[in-house]
Amino acid sequence: MRRFQNEEACFVLLAILERLATEKSSFIHRVALKGGILMAGELHSPRSSADIDATTGHMERLDADQVIRELRRAGRAFNVRPDAEPERTPGGLIVHFRFDSLTDAASAKLEVSVREDLVFAVRDAFFDVSAYGLSPFEVPAVAQVELVAEKIRTVVQRAQPRDLFDLRFYLVESGWHLDAGDLRKAIDAKLALTRYRRWRTGLWRSNIAAIEKAWDESLLSWIDPNELPPFDTVLQDVARRLSELHLD
């Protein structure tokens, strides 16, 4: 049941983004998308997402009231409404909201970071969501090489199976051409703010044992089991691609 709830939330978020993208004055054109919803919309990742993750960078904050108004308007067909007060944190804005659902567990989240100094320019990401009965659209997004660098940082810093799954998807399934020099530059910029400071060979394996232990239990809530690759396959693919990019 949990997987179906997450898949439903992912569809609702994509529908909301479709409507926001048509409004040139919308806050969505002042942020850069990243995370699972970007992967679902742009790359058709099999991992669903119940969050819209974005960044403004450079401490540029959004008006929470405007964001909520736009979410409600774009999600009117699903009766989108806030779930508690928005969280205005030093790192940005978090808005929890609910929507009418077939599963009675309809909740999602928008999180906008203001502390990310992007290394590379924001780009336009194309969401071909016609398979969902939605119209294709474009939204600003974090640069491809920077998304990979950020995902490598998260694999290093925490033991979340979805991070390793996403990293393999970026490196193997996306079809992106990644410049090794640009990637190393972005990785070092991300790690500079952590206790690791800079990249070193094998660093990405720091949490591998814990990730392996939680692999199936964690990811089957988000991914159809027929589309979940074995952990060993993922590990081998990531190791191979990092070696090709002169990182391991």
C-alpha cells in the first residue's frame, strides 16, 4: 500500500508542476528543481517521490503565502491545502500539504533551500509527462553535473538506499554526458562544507554496508519490485562509472 500512496503523491506533484510551469510569474520559475520529482519527470525514474525539492541559492527567500496560494490554485483539482503552518527555517522554506486521495494517506511536501551556492548555471529541464495524461512542460533545474555531485555527497554522508539507487540512475540510465573535470569540481565544492572537505578514492563506500542491509525494505516502498535492480548490480555499476570518470 505504501508504494501506491507514494506513486499517487508523485502524480499529483507532477500535475501541480505542469500547471505552475504555465504561469510565468510563478515561484517555480525562481527556483531550480532537484531531487526525486525531477528524476521522475525528466528522466522517468521508477522511483516515485512525494516531495518537490528545489533551491534558490544565495539566500534568496520565497514568500510563503504566495507559494501556498499558488500550490492551492495549481492543485485545485486535488483539493490541495496546507497541512500546518509553513516552516521558515534558516535553510529555507518547507511547506507540508495534503490532497484528496484514493488511499486516505495523501500528503506531500515542498522544500526550497536557500543555502546552496550553485557551481554551475541553472538549466531548463523538459518533463515529458504525456504518459500520465499531462502536457509536457519545462522548468528550471540544477545542472546535470551538479545533481550527480550532490548525490555523491549524500551517499557519502548518510546511509539511505535511495541515494545509491539515484546515483546509479544518474550515472547509467540518464544518458547524460558528464565531464570528469566539471564533476570533480562540483564534488569538491559540495564536500568543502562537510567534515570530509574534499574527494578521495573510496569515499563513496563509507555507508555501503548499512545501505545494503536496508536495500529491499527501504526501496520497495517507492519502486515496483520488477524495476528494482539487485544491490550488487547497483554497486558494480556505480563503481565502474566512477572509475571511468577518474573518481575511484
